[in-house]
Amino acid sequence: MKIAAVFINQLNSNMDHSFDYFIPSHLDYIDIGVRIVVPFGIKNKSIDGLVVEIKEKSEFKGLKTIEGVICNYPKLSMWQVEMCFWMQKNYHCYFMEAVSCYIPSNMKYKKVKIDNKIEYLLNNSEQKIKYYKLSGKYSLKEDYLNTTRPNALMQRQVLSCLNDIPTSLEDLKGLTNCTGGTLKSLIEKGLIEECSKVNIRNPYKEKEYSYPENNLNYYQQKSLDAFVEAMEPSTFLIHGVTGSGKTEVFLRLIEETIKKDKGCLYLVPEISLTSQVIERIMGRFKQDIGIIHSKLNAGERIDQWNNIKSKNYNIVLGARSAIFAPMDNIGLIIMDEEHENTYKSSNRPRYNTVGIAKKLQEMHGCHIVLGSATPSVTSYYNAIHNDIHLLELPNRVNDIPMPKIEIVNMKDELYAGNRTVISRALFEGIENNIKSGEQTILFLNKRGYSSFVFCRNCGFVVRCSNCDISMTYHHSSREMLCHYCSHKSMVPSICPKCKSNKIKHTGSGTQKLELQLHKYFPQAKILRMDTDSMQKKGAYDSAIHKFSSGQADILLGTQMVTKGFDFQNVTLVGVILADSTLNIPDFKASERTFQLITQVAGRAGRGTKLGNVVVQTYEPNHYSITLSKNHDYNSFYEKEISYRKMMNYPPFSDIIYIGFTNENEEVVSKDCHKYYNSLLKCLQDNNLHELVKEMFNPTLSPVKKINNRFRWYFIIKTVHIKLYNEIIYNLNLNKDISDISSTKIIDINPNTIL
Ligand code: ADP
Ligand code: ZN
Ligand code: ZN
């Protein structure tokens, strides 16, 4: 009998290796990548797993036999299995966690008897979920909301959360208190529709888009030529200022790739950006495309899987997780806005999308194209010194000028008696824009109402009891909310510490700013876009639709409003407080600030009228701010890279974060030290003194507690990442550290250290 090496679907370090099983003769078609059910443990409990190898012999005796195959579970290709092994070793995740990036691991299956044979079937692969969406008549909805009895509350609720993208009954029930009766009467009134499964798979299918070709300008053509002439799999960085027509270049590259019968992955940093790109791709290529992002449920994911696998789609668009599209013949991977930190996963598996893309390049021989107006310092460094080809688009299309940026020192505003968060220059700009019917985008890096509540008498700050971090006041619910664990609490009217009543909220968040704007500009229609207002499915799309069709004067929001959008009528952009990213304790703070200012400024003046930008700050002389004034990426890069070099930060090193969390403060410190010492010993035993020098001592985390768990960590700043990965991988299998009970987090080049 043949033997299969199988990974068991259990996330546990003792089981993070394969187990051998006999393949019974009636299942001799079992192959690598097949999902199977096996008996496991002393009690022979049935459990599912994945076959990773077929072999003739095993070094173990007394093997058990595979029970069956989960027949409607998608099969992983060989290269996908290889990728999972690679992720296990390079991102220090469990093998089955890597598998779950490709296909949901937690799906239930059942045993069924077909023709007297035992088979296993996924429970819900054939989804019988009902979906609803607004009918084509939007105007009806507005009329209805305006005229209907206020007590038809449920119907109003349903209408306000639906749009033209189907929402499942399950989601709707989560968002509203609707009943079957509510939906039935809305359907009878013609306001909403129940829709079939085809629509679910591709909500964009019914719409007709059109995005005709633009004649390439000199620089766009040069980029296309470089791509077409590349003989071997290459990586390109398109550094193009905002509005330079990067998307047009991407579409041409896609065209070239599908001509060769290969597939394209088009990644954007956030779901909010997918709709605009979907319209452009579908408008250009007149075909359906795959769409993958983290908001898909397991069933939708399997639908996408099957369509991509069977080559129904040769273009797949999505956020970070789309890098795991099961496309067997990838020819091109595009990463738009490549500098965004959302490309780095901060949950297990803690992968970096570029890292996965490079591994795919090795396996598929595909091209990688990174695009940005503000490339990450690391990518730009590699483009100058290493193997990335740099392509520049230095001008906006059609000779549209770059927006004019004005820096306002908020200290001067205070001296002049202006105590509001809006400077005089910005105030005037907004006022003029409202008068002339032009649109404004305002960017503020903080959610909520104000940053924290504190006592002016004794300095007491309201902190989350679980997380050791100050809580944020949310005006809509009149509660304090912890942005780390979502813990809520009441706002104290008397200081718990000194009993004074001088406890107030200070600072400003998006919610508070929205209220202030209503007061200053009562005639303006204001749209707010932040995590709190974008909870509902489809909320992004409807907000973007509203703004681009001119239904609002001001779009106010967090980072979500800074990137990618191409709104023609926006002529003013305001950065409310540029310092908010400058002061975070992170070596990337300056880079982040420069990128945010340049990106959000790039939303202004993309149409026929000149754009203006007002950047408000208390640190007008910081280089991130002064250099963004003249859109001077190169000077910024020079300044930043010399700082990185001096401090030996990336790209001159890699940072490995090794952290531990535990409810017990003493245990977590002990465990962190234990791991640190084991690693140290390991290096010394192997005579790797160069590596020892790169380790920093264990320390208590800057946020010492999150969700009631204490945190300790140490970092390694290394130029030997490969060696370290190997050593850490082996150390994790070592019995010496098996008594560590704290949760271990290993993160290679993390976005931030909490
Ligand atoms: P970017 O992604 O670089 O910020 P976009 O790709 O959104 O810029 O392009 C900005 C605008 O210019 C879009 O409306 C696009 O249709 C248009 N455009 C792109 N290339 C050209 C071209 N060669 N000639 C004229 N217009 C163009
Ligand atoms: Zn007090
Ligand atoms: Zn908390």
C-alpha cells in the first residue's frame, strides 16, 4: 500500500509536522493537496488533514489508514503546498495556518453514505443563503425614507444598510432587527430585490462599465516598453506622482499578460479601493474578474476559488489576501500603493505580501510591478541598488499641475486668537469651495470624538482596564471605547482620582470634527469615512458613490480618504494635524508622515482646476513636512536613507520581533527570558557570535497590557535573516522551550511594536 504524509488540522506546535498513513486501495487517487479524514490519537478520533507527500515507505511502524476524502474540498496545487511549507519556515506559523490562507480550514464536513460507500462532504459548499439588495430605483428609497411613518423602523433600517451589492440575510439580521415580514413588504413595494446566486458571485456583473484606452504619454510608453522587453521574470517599481496615470500603465501590462494566456493578480491596499479599480478593469476588458478580500465568507471564497481554478477569471483583484488566489499560471502581480503597511499582515500568519509575491515569482516565473507616488524607502533603495527596475512617471497626465501646498503653523493660529482646529487659511478655502460648488477632502488621523479624557486638576487619564491604553470618547454613543480591545465604559463626570469635576475630553477625532464642521459650515453636506462609519457591508462603495456624484461638499476621514481615489471635482485638501503620525514611537514615523501628506495632497486638483492643500502642524520645520511641500520625494528619500543607515534600520537590517503574552505578569516575563536565553545558548553553541551581537534584551512592551494580557518582547536587528529564520524554526521544535505557556508572537519586520 502507498503511504501519504498528512498534516493534521490542529494548530499546535506538537503537531506541526506530518504523520504517515496508508492509502487504502479504493482511494488510490489520493494525491498531494487533497483534503482527507484520518483517525488520530489513542481514541482514533476522526480528524481532517492535508496530504503533502506520497511515498512508498515509512520509517514508522503500525501506520493507520486514511478513512476518506472530503470530496468537494478544493485541492491545493503542488506549488501551493510548497508555499505553505515556505511560510511555515519564514513567518513561523503553523503549516495549517498557511493552508488556511488559501482555503478556509474551519469548514465543517459531514459523513454521508452514498451507494453503501462512506463519503465526506463539506456542509455548506452549496450555499442556500438568501441575498438582498436595493432595486434599481434609488430615488424611490429616498422618497420612502422621507415620507414614510417614522415607526416603520425596521423597514427604514433595512433600506439604510442596503445598496446595490447583495447582502446576505445573515448579515442583514446582524445589522438590523428585520424579520421575514419586513423584507417581504419592501420587496412588494419594489424597493429591494431578493437575488440569485449568480449575483452573489459577482455583484458587478450586471453593470456596464466603460473605460476607454488613453493614448500613452512618453513616460507611460517607456514603462510599457521596459515591461514588454523584459526577458526574464522581473520586478519593477513604478514611481509615478499622484495623477501620473499609473493605473493606465497597469491596465496595459495586464493586456500584455493575458495576450500570453497568463493570469494577473492586481492588489490594492484596502477593500475601499477595489470598486474604482473594478470599474476600470471591467470597463476596459469587458469580462468578469475574480474578487478576493477578507470580508468574503467561506462559501463566497470557495466560489471564487472554483472560478479562478477553472480559469473563468484571468484577472483577480483584491486586498492583501488576494495574493493567495489559486491561479495556476500567474504572469503578473501588481501591487498598487506598494508602500502601504496593510500589505503586511499583523495577524497570524504574519506574512508580508511582497515576500509572498517574490516566492510566487520564483515558482511561476511571473513579473512583479510595484506602484506608488511615495515608494517605501526599502523598495526605492532596492530599485537604486539591487534587482528592482525603476520606472519613473514624473508628471501628471495632460500637463495638469501638481497641487499647491501651504504649510500652516498652528502656533501662529493660537497667537492670532484662533482656538479652533481649523486654521484661517483652511477655513477660507472650505468656505470658497462650498460657494463655488467644488469639493474638499479633510484628513484627520484619529477616529472618535477626541483622543482622550483627562483631568485638568490632577492629570488623570481614563485608561482601558484591559489594555493599559487611553480610551477614546465616541460622541454618537456617548461612551468611551478602547481601540485595542473594543471595551466600552461610561464617561466619568467626576475625576476618580482627585474627585474634581475638571475632567474633560481634549484633542480632536473625526466624530468631533464632523460636529464642529456642521457648526462652522451649516450649509455644507458632510460625509465621514472612518472605521466607525464604515462598519456595514457596502458602506465604502456607497460613500464613494455619493462623493463622486457630488452629493457631498466635504469628505472627512481617517487614512481611508488619503489614497487612490480619483475624484475630479476635489480642489482642496486639508490635513488637520500632520504631527499625529510624526510623534508615534516608530522608526518609520517620518516616512509615514511624508507618505500620508503626499498621498492625500494628491487627491486635489486632478481635474481641470488647480488643487490647493493646507497642511496644519505644530512642527513646520520637520523634513517630512517641508519636503512634502515641493513634492520632493528624492530629497526626502536621501534624508531618510541616511538616517536609516546611521541607525542600521531597514533596508540595512531586518527586525525580528519575538513577543510573549500572558494573563500573569510574572509568567510572561519568565517565559520571554527563557526563550531569549535558549536562543542565546543556541547561537553560542553553534559559534554564531556575530548573530549574538544583534539581539536586544527582553523588555516590557510599550503597551504593557492588551486585553488583560501582559506583554514582554525582545527584538533582533539583523543582517542574517535567513540564518535566524532557520535557527528560530528549529528552536521552536526544541523540547527545552516546551514548558513556555505564554502565547508567542514572532513577527518579521512588524508594522509597529505594541
Ligand atoms: P495615478 O494612479 O497615477 O494617481 P490615474 O491612473 O488614476 O493616476 O490617472 C489619473 C487620470 O488620468 C485618470 O482619470 C486617467 O483616466 C487619466 N489618464 C491616464 N493616462 C492618461 C493619458 N495618457 N492621457 C490622458 N489621460 C490619462
Ligand atoms: Zn483628577
Ligand atoms: Zn482595551
